[in-house]
Amino acid sequence: MDLKTYLRDEIDWELPFPAEEYADRRKRVRAAMAKAGVDVLMLCRFPDMNWLTGYDMILPHLRNPATLVVRADSDETLFFDAAAHATIVALVPEIRDAVFFDHGPMAEPADFEIMASELAARGLAGGTIGLQFWGWGPHPSVVEALAEKLRAKGANVVDASLLVETQRLYKSPREQEVMRQAAAHG
């Protein structure tokens, strides 16, 4: 299923921050990944995905297959999600490459093999892959099922649960301004 980016011309709202802010955030995360020895980071927690791309899902579920893949060596990202969410994914300018599962919004066991195989096909499964094993997001058994498939493709899987969250602690000048505005109106 293609990413229908033409839909972006139809929306009448903007992301909370400009593209440069999201790019800077991803740059900070890539630096943290390099420092931690993580080649690929697979994010399944919605606050972290939102912070890096502006993707906003109002109904996260413990079995939602949405995952943002961040590479340490490039600003190219990859997004996995159910076909049921294809339109909302297409509306986010910071998501440029996506793989959709041909089913409803709940993860299925075959999704993990698809994800691992897609990473392997792109040459991304042989290094160290960081996953978010704990926190508000998919159930740990879902993350562990993905980890097993990645290990079978040759990945060294590590816990990177706090990698993005640690970067989110430090607010950019734009974030500080939004917080000031919110406080003034709150």
C-alpha cells in the first residue's frame, strides 16, 4: 500500500512544530543512539513517535502495531502500522516511508515476521536494535515477540526504553515558548 502523501494538501491544520524542530529532535536521538551503540531504534510508544514526527493517535492499544524505526546513520525513518490507519499516517509530513499490515488496528503474530523481514531486506537487521520493553505502550509480550523475530534475523536486541524519553527532558526554545503560551492561557 502506497503512502498517499497527496492527502497532505487536503488538510487545514499544521503540525504543532515546524519540520526543522522534528529534524533537530531526530538528530539528537541519532546522537544518543550512536553514544549507546544502537544502530536501529524501534519506537512503539506514542509520545515518543509524536515527539519525533508529529504522529498523533488518540486510541493507543496494548496490541497496536504502530512502530517508528529510526536509524543512527540517516534521517530516513520507516513507519509500520495497520492498513486501518493508512490515512492518518499519510497526513503526517514527517513520515515519508511506511509499511502497512493488511488487517485491522490490532497487531497479529505475522506482523513481527513482516517487520523483521523488512528490516533485513533493507540491511538493518544485522546490528544492534533498540526496543522499548517497558513503559506505556504495547504489552511487553508483544515487544518480546518482535525481539525474537529480530534475533532470528541476526539482530542484537537491547532495551532502549529510555533513549528518546531522556532526550525529551531537554526542551528546545520552540518547546519552551509553547509551554509558556500554554501556561499563560491555562
